[in-house]
Amino acid sequence: ALLEALEECETSSPAPVTGGWSSTSEGGGSRTVLARTADRSTGAEFAQPLPGRLPPVAAPAAAPPEKGDSPGASPAPPQPRSVLWLSVAGLAVLLPLSFLLLTRGPPGSERDPGPGVESEPRGASSQVGLAREEAQRVRERHGAREGDTLWVVVLASFGVGDTAQAREVRDRLRERGHEVGLANSLVYPELRDGYVALVAGPYERARAPGELERLRGTVAGDAFLMRVTLRAP
């Protein structure tokens, strides 16, 4: 449409265009259009303004004033919903703190040994109890005494964190008629620290190799014979 309108203009040639833009009023100043000027310094315009009607340009809407911009404006009072959420958030912080204080107890109590007192490592008491159970077993059922040399068959080993699983395996084997127990380095110093051994026996030295072959065929194929010394924990 612009090209067709330009063809209807007069044939007089304007000055060569070298750049720049100038504003031209159209229709008695009711509308302003932009036309390239012949010379930026002189601001010369085309003989004919650009034809056609351009769509009106809407003025940008003024940005709404931000809260607190007007002088003397007082802050809005908190809404009930905001107060409710603040109360919930406060309870969420206070409840865990209250629970922590209740579980720890006052300084010097049984739950809180107080500064400068080292508490017993987690699992240490259970390992001592396990060693005592094994010492009691071999004393009552086999007549062993502290310092005696015993021959046991090691069927499996567990980490100290798997003591519950070791007890479960021991109980199952006992139900099947096997004389087994759980031991650690507290009762048999030859065992490796940090592990719980599932042992069968003890056996007399001459009988131990035969029991080892029997247990390899019925319980654990990788079982092995071990000489240990009984120590009362």
C-alpha cells in the first residue's frame, strides 16, 4: 500500500537522502509522522508527507504508586490470616525446642551427663553383654574357665551394626539343634575388633576337624577352625 501511494505522488524528485529523521505534521497538525530528511543539519523534509492514516499510539499507562510512597501514609494493619500464619510458624519452631529440652533433661540428670563427662559409645554396652553371654554359655555347657584354650568353628561374621541379624541367625541354628553362640574380641581376643562372630563349639582338639567338615556340609561351606582363649569380660 505504501508503494502504491508513493506512485501517486508528484514526480518532482526531492533532494538526495543522506540520513536522519524529521517529524512532519499531517492533516493540520492532528498527526505527526516521521520522514527521512535530506540533510540532518538543515532538517529539510519531503515535499509530500507520507500518505495514509497511521493507527493511534496509546500513551503508556502511568505505573501505580507503590505502597508507602505517599507521605504520611500509615502501614496497613496485619490481617487476621497473616496473624494466624505467624502463630503457626512460631509453634513450629517452639515445639521441637521444647521436645529437645524435655528429652535431654536438666544438667546433671541421667539423660544429660553434663560437660566434661564422656558418655558410653553407642553399642558398647550391647557388645559387652554379648561377650558375657558367650562366656556364660561356654562355662555352663562346656565347663570352660577363664584363660582356657578353646577350639571353635567360625560360621559367619557380622558388623557390630548387624548384631540383631546375627542374633536371629544364631536362634535359627539353635532351633535346628546346633550348639552355637555369638562372640567378639571382648571374650575371644583372637577375633577381629569391630565384628561379631557366629561360632560353633567349643570342641576338643581331636574332635574339632571332624565337626568342621560336618558344619561345612550342613551350615556354611566357608567355615573355618580357630583356636581362641576365653576371657571373662
